[in-house]
Amino acid sequence: MTPNTATSAPSAPSRRSFLASTAVAAAAVAGGMPLLAACGGSDSGSGGGTSAGKSAKKLLPAYVATNVVTPDIAAKNGSAVGFTSKLDIAGLKTSVPKKLGKGGKVSIMSPFWGSPPKSDNAYYKAMNDLIGVDVEWQNQDGNTYDQKLGAVLASSDIPDVVVIPGWNMGGKIPSAIIGKFADLGPYLSGDKVKDFPNLAGIPSDAWQRCIFGGKLRGLPMPSSYVANIVPLYRKDIFDKEGYQVPTSADEFMALAKEITNAKAKRWACMDMKWTAFNAWGVLSGSEKALGWNMVDGKLIYRVETQEYLEALEWTRKLFAAGYVHPDAKLGKSQSTDPGPKFAAGEFLIYNQDISQWWSRTAEQATQNPDYKIWGMDIFGHDGGSPTLWAGEPANIFAFVSKKASESVIRDVLAVANATAAPYGTKEYMLTNYGVEGTHYTVKNGVPTKTDQGNNEVINAYVMVASPTATIAHPDFPEVAKAQVEWQQRMGAFTKKSSFYGMQITEPSRYTNLSNDFEQLEDDIVRGRKKISDMQQAVSDWKSKGGDALRDWYKKLLDENGPAAS
């Protein structure tokens, strides 16, 4: 783990990639996960609903772009903002000029990966002093968080704040959010948010995702909506061997053949299914609502499209030809870290969260100076421009108990205002790195965490709220620049589906309807099942509720209108 950075990672397709990303491994936890959450009117969650509609706009906080720090690369086409300069500790700006907290106590329950530090550690003390609030952390094991969450929300003893990631929002959690957590609208809607300037700098799309049960209940962790799965490749080996980055599915297949030499223990790639879906313009599978879109006047689900089948067939051919590393064939790539074998050159291409562009670079920087990982642009399968689909602009949320007093709510918002401070501020550095000299040192403009920093400054305060999506790597500024520019290029080809940004919960009778598709996809590309098996599964899905679910989504669109394009 190389904690020399702070970055906000975009939304990921699985818990695995989130945990592997620098969002957890380094300083800031951001981006997020697939989310199915309750919303819409007074709906309890069991019958479903949406956060969109005519009334949603009036609930949103006013957006006031922060001018405390100017990024080196401005956001464009849905990208994160980027910082490519060395860190100037003496020049850090102040975004919280006075303590907004009133000295009260606030209890926060949040998922935690690793060993939680002692409650009186230097990082927690410094943060609480900055904010003016005595935060008492109730850190819970992130790997079993859903179990703890369900038990706590079913009880009458709820902490003042509960952090709920999207992947933990199944079952009865959506209705519990509506029943157990406070309406923050009286404190944040419209111009009221200006009392908390850093929260006012969070984009409106992220706030819309915080509407549950017709009320603004959540504090968001914003992320870029641009596709976050990058085909990462060994640029150093490509350059040495003269390999050309492919611009079509056929070119990729030909390159894979050229690279692969099983006797020499070199294969072209790992499982490229996610990239195939992007190359063929398949609707997102990371969020159920994003899998639907209006096409020629008809509402279509992602698995019903010809493009979906063609993407699976292309990926199957990669496996069948022997171009895919054996670990992926056996499924090991889904449970073990492919990094060491990627570094050893056993395979040259894999698709994963954009955050690994930096983390793999940092891992190899000292032991393998020639190593260079880079990201391919996503190609249209036929060699033309790709059609990409936007992910969600926020997927992890903090909620305040409905029992909390006004003073507690304002203290919570004071915490969130500090943790949402933009990169380049004193508050950001304290939130993400801790105290200089204690938790990190700075050499040549690059902050490096100490052992104490690694033990104490990990996934706590960053879970309450975050600034607009940001990519900054003072140790590898060329990677930060490349990541943001990749997002900007891909963002130019990114469309927003009919349900983009809507906070939707499907009726409980449809909850498990689509659960088996992912396993069937993996079986097909590995040759264990056939494309015809998927066609049959789609037919079964339609008859078992898919067509009825289509009618339900169509009614949502008729009542609320489509998302902004």
C-alpha cells in the first residue's frame, strides 16, 4: 500500500474493485458501488419509487462552485477535476475559516476496512478540534457491514449518523432509511446550504441521489459519472515489442493472438467482459435502473439487446482461443490480486477501476523502474466511436438519525462541511492525511504517510461527505493528468440513460429477478454455457416478471419524465 496520494475514484462495478482501489488503499474513500435504494413520495420502499420528478428540484441545495482552489485541469464531459502540481504545504488555502461545530458529541457508525485505531488517537483529536465537534466513531467491519447495519436499523438505538454504501442497501434497508433518518432539507435545500460552503460545492446530480422518500436525507460522496473501467496495459512492453493499441474488436483479437505465447507463460489479457460491454455500447449493469433505456419508443433492458450477446460472444472467443490468462479461466482473477502477474508480464492487458492506474504505478515505482501501466481508450467494436453510458454521480451516503436534535444535525453538517473541503486546502489535507509530521511528511512536494498515518488516517471522516470528484497524485502527476484526460475523452462519448441520477427502488417482488445473469455471463465466456442459454434465460426473465417490471419502469417515466440528457 502506497499512501502518497488522495483521489476520488469513480463508481465501480463490484465491491471487489472498490476495496482494491486507492479510495481505500490510500487516503480518500470515494466513488462507490451499485445502489438500489428507496425513494419517492411516502412510499415505504416495498412498492418501489423514484427520487425524480417535478418536486425534486426544489429539494436540492443550491450549487455554488468553490473558488478556494483552482484545479490544474477543470472538469469536462463529466470528468473529475485534476491536480498535477507538487503539493505546496505552505500555500494551502483555508476553506473553513471558523469552527462551525458547537462542541457537541456526534456518534457515527461507518464501515471500516482494517484495524480501527484507538478512539483517542491523534488524527481523531485533530479533526474534532478543527470542526468543533466531538465525533465518537463506531467503526464496523466493512466486510460484514450489512449484517450489523440490519441489526442496528431494526433496533431503537441508532447512532446519530449512519453511513450506508450502495451495496448494503438491499432488503429492508430502503424503507428503514425513510423511517429512521432525518430530513436535511430545512438545513440544506436551496440557499440554506450556503451556511456550509463546501457542501454547496457538491454537484446537484450527487444531491439528487440523496433524495429518499421525497426528502433530502443523505450526505453524498460524489463521483465522476464517466465509465470507470479502463483497459489497462503494459505500455513499457508494448513500446518495446512494437504493439499498437487496438481501435476495434478485431484489432484487439489480432493483437491478443500476437502477444500470446503459452509456452513462454505470456497471455494477452484477463477476462475482458467489462470492456466488451463498453465496446458494444451495452447499458450499465452496475445499477439496476441504469440497465433500462428508451429505444425507439420502447423501454429495453440491457440483456435484451443484440449488443449484449455480441459482447459476450467476443469475450468467449478470447477465452476459446487461449488468449486469456489461465487464472481468469479458473476464476482466480476474481478472488486474487492480479497485480504481481501483471508486473511479471504474464499478461499485458486487463480491465479494472481507473484508480489502479495509479496504484499499480506506485507499487512498482522503486522495484521496477521500467514498468509503465497506461490506459487504452475504449473503442467502438467496429472501429468507430464507442457509445458509453453514465454511471451514478454518488453511491455512498451518510444519514442523520430522525431522533437527532437540531444542534446535533448542525454539528453533523459541520463535520460534513470540513470533510467536503476541496483538494489544496488545509482541511482536505487534515481529513485525508492527518497532521503533518505525525501522520505524514512532505518531500519535494510529495506527501508520504508515516506508519502512524497508515494506522490512524484510514476510511473514517472521508465517509461522511466528500468534495467533487478529484484526481490528484503529487507523486505521479503524469498519471493524474492522463486519468482526467482519459475521462474527458470517454466522457465525450458518454450518454445518460433514461433513469440516470434517479434514486430508485424496485418493488420487492422483483428484487432477485436479474440476480443470475452475471454468473451466466461468466459461464458463457468461459465456455461452460452457450449463447443460447442466455437467450433462454432472457425469455424466462421476461415471463417471470421482466415484462411486468418494464411496465413498472415505464409508469415511472410517464410520471416523472426521463433524466436530463
